[in-house]
Amino acid sequence: MAAAALVPALALAGCGTATIDNGKAEQLVRQAIARGNGSVKVKSVSCPSGVTDKAGATFDCKVSLMQVSNGSVHNGFVTLHMVNGKGQVAINPSDFHVQ
């Protein structure tokens, strides 16, 4: 169930820190799903706090999505890719792992 199109990198690190802002990461996941085909809506997104920003690394956020057509709920995760060690991350459609 791919729920989003390619999302451009977006700065997520807090000022002067070397960690990813989990609130901004959750917002990015919500935006990625909203850019999808409209077949699912976000019930919840939860990204871990304290993720160290390192180029080439990844981290996962838990998601719960509702199928618009029948109301069924699907749980899984989304993998975010840290692009450059400067707080930029990217999500691709293949990064959604939801059943």
C-alpha cells in the first residue's frame, strides 16, 4: 500500500543540535501520505526522539493508516533516509511498509 509520492528532502534537525526533530519528521510523513492518491488517511504517526543525524543513515516511524473506501486500519512503518547530516531527510514510495 504505497501511500505517497517522492518527498523532497526537508531540514528536520533542531537549531544547533545533531538530532532529528521527531515532531518535524512526523509532520513530513503526514505530508507525504497527504500527497498520495487519497486512498488512505493518517490515524497516527510516531517517530523516535533522539535520532542522531548522520548522512546515509535511516530511521523508522510507526504509522497507522485508515483505508478510505472501507475504514479498515493498517499498521506498519515508514523508513526515512538522512540525506546529508544537516537535518535533511527523504521518503520514497517504497519506504512505506504497511500491511
